[in-house]
Amino acid sequence: MKRMLLVGMLLIAGIISSFSQGLGFNYQAMIRNAEGEAILNQDVVMRIGIVQGSVGGTVLYTETHAIESNAYGLVNLVVGTGDVVSGVFADIDWASGPFFLKVELDAEANNNFVTLGTTQLLSVPFANYAFSGGSGSTSWADAEESVSTNKKVGIGTASPSSYLEVIANEPTKAGEPIFEVKKATGETVFAVYDNEVVVYVDDTTTSASGFAVKSRDDLGNSSDIFTVSPQQTRIIVEESTVKGVKGGFAITGNTTKGLVDVLNITPTLTEFFVDEPVTKEKGGFAITGNTTKGLIDVLNITPTLTEFFVDEPVTKEKGGFAITGNSNKGLVDVLNITPSLTQFLIDESVVKEKGGFAISGRGNVKELGDYDIFTVQPERTEIYVKNNPLKAGIPGFSIFGLDDQFGAGELFSVSEAGTFVNTNLAVAPKVTTAAVEGITQSEAFGGGAVTDSSGSSIIEVGIIYSTTGLPSLDMTFGDPSVSGIISGDPAFADGFSGLYMSGLGAGVTYQVRAYAVNADGGTGYGSIVTFTTLPPYTVTFEVKDSFNEFPIANATITLYQSFYPYSTITNAPGDYTFELVGGLYNVTATADGFWDGGTELFVDSTGQTSVIFLDDAPAQLTMNVIDDLGNPVEYASIEITNGEIFEYTMKDSLGVAKVYLNPGNYTYTVYETTYTGAVGGSFIITDADTLITVVAPSIPTYSVIV
């Protein structure tokens, strides 16, 4: 039988049927299976019991409801209107509580009930008691399809201070709301938690989707002040007609000096205030865009920095952030930011009021107030240079250019010393990037074209690709699966194609763009084109003992590509599954106690398997030859015999020599002319590895004093 769970039990207080229809109270629940999935459109039977006194008290009334869950897994019923099993619902004396609701579920509708729980009843039945003519509260009025009261209502409190007050009786669990407003589908629209309030906005293009804060005038007319939708967030600043009345929008920082504005917007002025901080703490304001690459900042404001981030979009869809002024001509944008454009829109007002955009500075001396650094008005743009005697250098304003290595060079500067213009300026050619073609697991073809050489001959063209960052000539190129540069023929600068990218990784996303360099040293880049190689093949190996074909658990497998870029791939011991590009591989497996083994495998499809057999290796003998001071004896000659048969002679530069021997009795002799004769001994080889340390005493040396 399917395991079924009943969750989300809800008694809807205050919804009572009229006397002509009989008493009862609504009950709603969501039915889920053991995996937590809602059970949709299924016939079930609910058995409801009214229990008096305690959870295990007397059952006064029992009824059943045969019902079908809806398309969301919800069931709705009215307790008191079901098929009576025992008792009389109307005879329940609600004043003799407490009462509890016992719920049982027959998930298969085959008279096999499972008890789901017993919950104490609160306000609903007592409202029934009031309607039945008892001495209970008569605060609620019963209409045809509604219940109302003119008194304050408290949930979780007996003394509400407002018309509706909800208080959690105890701290809620993480993620559990205190209060929710839901749609008929069961989806939350508004939720209140211990530490936050959440408004959910559906991702739809309909006009009814969103959240708004509105103002209302004396005539009852409303207008938007702040709106949020999946497409945009808008702050609307009213252009007040009352003299002296200030309107707008401000972002304020709480400092040791009190509240100070960081961003201030009015219909006639937009101001960013840049403070001179005395600490290194970071604070500010950011506007972030949600892209396929994750969250990225579009506008970032701190007391020491204001940044606008402009992205290069890959689609024509419009998104961004706007601050709008409400003028006599309707809504007009003051500040408009999208991933591809940032605009400050300044009205050419016919009145004498000041309008425009300003970046202002604030000094450490409060009495001096604010001072403008940069102002923009319809008729004039001004940059103000502040002379600071405490700092070295001449105050001024400069425009710098970046070369192809991102080195800065001054192009234009203005200061008290004069105006400087650099005429030695290289103009970069204009380039477009062609679509990538012929994409496989490890190969692709790209190209581009120079649309404007900027008056100088083209001396170099090509494409650059990368998995991370912006492809450019200043990158370090090494592993072709990560990044690379492919040069073309500058003679075909107006259309170069078929540039071969090889050694790419399977299932990897790359960014590629064309580039061109002219004779003046100007470097131009085309737009970024993104492509993804075909997914890799999954190949699984098995490693077995060749003697008994038992699996070997902790072997290390290494694959050597027989094609460019001839990479070596080694998995961790025991990991026998590889994600590979198609082609020929030489495979080697190593494991303790076995000789190395291998095979050759041509990979051309996913799901391939290959078995590698390893032969048992005999025990390993390790001989460590040292002198009487513990130093290794280099290139010592070691002879090993097992009676009549000469077995092995070995030399080692570090005094450590290894050899595999079959089980048996052996003798050894170590020869070294700088030591006192030959040193020897015997040993026994079993199935286990053996270590022998040999000490070769040094020949004594004598000094003759004359």
C-alpha cells in the first residue's frame, strides 16, 4: 500500500454555516506521500472524531467524508456534515471543553484507516456554541457567506492591541512563518517570519504581477511611489507644486556623526555623496543583476567608491534599473541603467531651478559642508579639482588610454600647470567575430573579419579562446583545453575563417573572439562568441587478478592520449570511471602486490567498459646499505644466491636496492672497496615484502705526525 501523509492541517476560524444549513466548521489539509509529494486528484476517505478532555479522552462524535484531493493535493470538508458513525454533532456541549480533533485517513478507500494525529480545537467550535444559544461569546455575526465582528481579534494573544494581531506562542522553527497569505493554489503571496517579511512576485509579464507602494491624495486618487516586478524596479519621485516642499528618494548611512545621505534623488537633482572614511570598514549600496553567470553588480556605492558595471549582453532583451521622475509630462527617467548602457537624463527646464547630475565630496570638517567634484547640466559639464596641501602632486584631471597590455598612458590632462594633449595615439582596428562551426568534443573552427583598419595596414589577425575571463593577447597560453590563440593570414583580414581550435575539453563552455593588430600598434577585438563542445564519453574499467579473476579494489589507472594534446589522465586509487574525449588511449594499471598491467582502448561511445588483468608479483626485497655513521653507501655491489643458483647482482646510487624474489632461503654479499672487506648474511623470503639493512664499516684511516 502507498504510504500517505497528511500535512498542512488548517482549521478556518470564523467560517460557520447558517442555522438552516446546520452547524459545522471548515477543515482543509494537504495530502502527501512518504516522499513528500502531493497526492493529486485521488479518492480518499477521512474519518473525523471529536474527543473531550484530553488527547486520549472520550470520543463524543465520529463521522467520515469520502472526498477527492484537488489538482494541488488539497482536501476541503466541513466537520459536522459528514456521514455519521457515532454521536450527534448538535448535542456537543462546547462549554465543557477542552476538545480535540482526531484525524484518520483511508488512502486507498478500502476501510483501512491510519491515525494521523489528534489536535486541540480552539475558536471554531466555540463559535458554534455561541450560535447554538449557549452562554458563549456573541462577538461574531453570521451572514449568508461571511462572519464578522466589530471587536479586536487576537491570534496567539487574549488582549490584542489592534483590530487583528498575530503573535507566535513560541519561537518558530527555521523557515516556518508566523503568518501567511496564500492564493487558492496554495502558493504563498505574503509571509511574515521572526526576522523578515517576504512578498512573492510571480515571474509573469501580466500587468497584475508585482508589488507597489502607493500614495493617496485628498480626493482618494492613488499613484505609485515604489513598484517591483520581475522586469524592473522603479522609484517614482513626485515633482511637487508646493513651494518649499522637498520630495525625492534618499539612501542614508548611519555614521558616528549621525545619519548622512549617500544617495539623494529629487526631480531636479541626483547626488552621490562620497565620504572620506577614517576606517577600512566596507559599507555602501549595490544594485545587482541576475545573469546566467550568477549575481553581478550593476551599481555599487560605498563611502569611498561609486561604480557602474556595464556588461556586454548576448541577447536583445532589455533589463536594468531606472529612477523615474513624475513630471507634468508624465513619468520620465532620471537615471537608467541596463547591462549595456548607463544614462543620466537631464531635462532642459524652462524655469530657473537647478537641474542635472552631480558627484559631491564631503570633508572631515562638518561645518564646511559638501562640495561638488563633477556636475552635468544640459548646457555645461564641469569637473572641480580640489587642492590638497597634505598630498603630493599637482591637482588636476586626466584621461588615460590602455594599450594592448593594459598599460596606462596619459592622453589628456588639465591642471593649474596647463593643458596637455597627447597626439601620439594609435587607433585600434574594428573587428567582428564569426560564429564557431564544426564543433566536436575536442575541436572547433572560428574566424572573424576586420571592418575598419583605422587607416593603417593590418599586420596580424587571429582568434583567442578561453574558459575563464575575457580572451585577450595578454593571457598566458599553455593547456589548450583551457585557452589558446590561433593566428590567421593578415592578407585575408577582411574575412579570415577556418582557424582550427584543437585539444579542447569535452562538454566545456568557451568564449572566443577575433582580434587584429595594425601597423600603428593598435589592437582591436571583436565581440565575444560563446560555444560548448560536445559532452564526453563515460568509460568504466575493471581491474582483476589474472589468477582467480577476483576484483582488485585499489588499483591506480593511468591513461595516455595517443593524439593531441597527448595528455596523461590519472584517477585516484579505486576510481575506475573516466570522462573522455573519443580517440585511442594506452591504459596502465598498478596495484600493490601485482605486476603492472595494461591495455589499449579506442573510445568512440559512452558506456564502454574494459577489463585489465594483473599478475601476482613475488615478494619484494629491499636492501639498505649504510656505513657505520648511517650514511648511504653509493653504488654498492650486492650479490644474492639461493644455494647453487646465482640469482641477482644489483647496484644503487643511494644505497637502496630492490628486487623481486620467489619464496626460499637466500644469502647475500655486499662488496665495496672503501669499506672493510665483504659484508654478508642470509635471509628467508616468504610471501611478505622484506627489508634488510646492511652496515658496511669504513676502513680506518691513520694520521702520521712527523
